[in-house]
Amino acid sequence: MTEFLNDQSYELEEYDEQLVRKLIERITIHDAKISIEFKSNVEIDIEM
């Protein structure tokens, strides 16, 4: 995933649906956090 992002030749200035679909496998919303699972099997949690 890092390699893919580093290879991008532009800065994102707006939402890119195609990029999101390439990178993200699943987003799960819990009571106190949001979990984002990338297709590279990296998962991050964002506390709310």
C-alpha cells in the first residue's frame, strides 16, 4: 500500500472513489471507534 501511495503523482484535493475502492477492504463503525481495514491487511482504529 505504501508503495502504491508513493507512486501516485498527484496530491488528493478531493474524494476519489476509485482510489478508496482500491485501498479499503472494510470500514466498521463501533460505539466508540471506527475501524478501517485496508486490502493490504493493515487495520487502524480511530477513537471517537
